[in-house]
Amino acid sequence: MDPERIDEVTARTWVDVDLGAIARNIRALAKRLPEGCGVLMVVKADAYGHGLEPVAQTAAAAGAWGFGVAALDEAARLRAAGIRGPIVCAMPLLPVEAERALALSVIPAITSLDQALGFDAVARGAGRSFEAHLDIDTGLGRTGVWDRDAIELMERMAKLPGLDITGIFTHFSSADEADRGPTERQLDRFESVLAELAARGVRVDCVHAANSAAALRFARASRFAAGGAGIRVLVRPGIALYGAAGEIAPDTDGGSWRTGEGAIPFEHALSWHARVIAVKDLQPGDPVSYHGRYVARGPERIAVLGVGYADGWPLALSNRGHVLLRGALTPIRGAVCMDLTMVDATPFPDLHPGEVATLIGTQDGKRRSAEDVAGEAGEIAYSILTRIGPRVRRRAMEVEQ
Ligand SMILES: Cc1ncc(COP(=O)(O)O)c(C=O)c1O
């Protein structure tokens, strides 16, 4: 990709997605997992802002077992893009969505008996059976049936002919934090449910629990022995496969999956750029942007970038964030606007419209990550990436063979 070539897509702001990086990240993680452990890649929110269809097609070719989504529209896009494998909707569906889920062969999360009864009725009405996964809350305090109620629900569901519970899962609250205690306790609870089900002869095809941090930091989370022979263990990572997991705290032994011994070299897959669309000189006292929150202290110069909060570029970066311009870390001046962001161009007297600023990514060997932007905006890499708006066109780079 040549950033100097200005076309319709790259005229103002765009994202480049390195699909090769995603394929390599999946293979690198898979190599670390126990034999037979599959990757259920989380591609909700437009594949964390990277573009759903090309990411999923790349991941399927790289060996992903299936995909995790949060909404049926995402599943429909995957099916339209030719994804045939399992799609798990890990967020509860409403009764009104059941028929569509069945038509799309989506595996819904079961989070209550009422929901199970509803899915059973819809499936029987259609002369089919609904493949579903039971969501067990082992301590996140969000969706799912509490672990203490899971056995009873499982036994009730076993009697519903329209429902085929093929998997069981849980989700961790704090696997990325230095304190390993909460995750160990969630693992204990999940394993006891699995052991109890196995003791009662209740069989499922697969179990999954580990988000990126758990897959990288807790070996237990990808080796559930209690499931028994023939039961496939899956991991359910998102952020690490996009290469943006810098917030995962190092292990208590001082190592880290990124920098410690045996670190996995996850590659950042996304870069985000915006062009300089105007340049302006300032005299001392001249204001910059709404409400004049920046005022020139001397003869200065600003570059106006064609990106704003309507593109998902955080308003909170006003007067405090940075971008890369000519390889230098360059401060944002004044308020970020809906479509524009002003940055300091004083060091570059010959800067001209058409030059590229990098918001996330590498420029002349200097790097800004989504984690860096998140740090300045008071957010997390997840919220920065998933909020990059539909106006920002994604250019997918070919996968290296
Ligand atoms: C239910 C569920 N599973 C897995 C993930 C993936 O988490 P991560 O991106 O931290 O790997 C998420 C992300 O929010 C999730 O909600």
C-alpha cells in the first residue's frame, strides 16, 4: 500500500488491515494450545473494527474452528460471505430473534429456562432442533445462569426435544489483571460444573471459556479434563488475534506473553491514517478550534487532518492526544471536531495538504498503538478499535502465503 497514492478511499481517512497478520496470529496462538484445542474467534463489532468478512474468511482459512458474534446481523453477514462453520452468538437473543437464528444456523447462548423453552418451541414448530450452548456465570455477573443453578437447568433442557445443548461456556471477568485469584476461582466453579455433569452422564461436544488473556495466562483454561474424552476444548479469543492486547497484565512471575520468555509475537493488524487537508499559520493569540481551548503562544502552524469524532476518533483527545506526522509524535491542538482534527505543524514549514498522519500504526519506524491512543483518551484498546466508524473505509491487504 502506497500512502502517497491518493484515491477516493484514502482522500481523508482510512484503515489498512493486514490480513496476513491475523492469519499469523491465529497460527501462533494455535501452536501454543494443547493438541486438539480449537479457536472460536470473536469477530463481533465488525471484527473489532477490522472488517468482518475479510477477517473471518482469513481466519477460516487459517484454521479457526468457528466464530463468536454478538448479534444476528453479524451472523447473517458471515453466512452471506460464505462462512459455513459454527457461529456462536454469545449474547442472549430475544424470543423474536429465534426463527432467524435457526434459519442462519446460529448457535445461541442459553441463559435461562424461559429462553430454553422458547427456543425449543420455535425449533419444534419448524420441525428442527436448535443447537445451543449453555452460558454459565461463574463470577462475571453478567449473562448466563449462575453455576449453582446450571446442573438443574441442564437436566431440564435434556428433556426438550427441540433443543440440543452441544456446548457449555463461561466468560472471565478479570483474566487480564495481575491478581490471578478471581480467574482461578471462576475456573474452579466451571470445572466443578463440568465434573458434576460428567458424573451424571450428561454429554456435550465442546466447552469454551478462555478469552485472550485467559488463553495466554491460564493453562487450565484450555485444558478442561473434566469434560471427558471426545469433548473438544475451545478458546474464545478476540483482542490478541488482532494484535492489540497490550493491556493484558504481565504474569505474576514477571513475564508477559508479549515480552517475556516464550512471548508470542502477535502482530498489530490494523493501522489508521488521515490526510492533512489544510495547513494554516497562526500569530500569537490566534485560537484553534471550538471554544478557543488552544491559543497560539507565538508564530505557529497547524495542519488540519480529515478525521474527527464522527469517524470514531475520540473527542477526549482534544488538546491532549498525539498523532504521527513525518514520523514525529505530534500534539493535537484544540478540540477534536466532528470531521476535523488540528495538530501542531510548526516544525514542518513545508508541510502540504495530501501528506499522511498516522493515528494508529507505524510511520518512519515510530509506532502508535491502539493501546497508546486509549491511554490518552482514558479508554481501552477495545473501545478505540470497535468505534472506528463506517465512514472510514477499510483496505484489506492480501494474506502472505
Ligand atoms: C463472551 C465473550 N467471549 C470472548 C470475548 C473475547 O475477549 P478478548 O477480546 O478479551 O479476547 C469477549 C469480548 O468481549 C466476549 O464478550
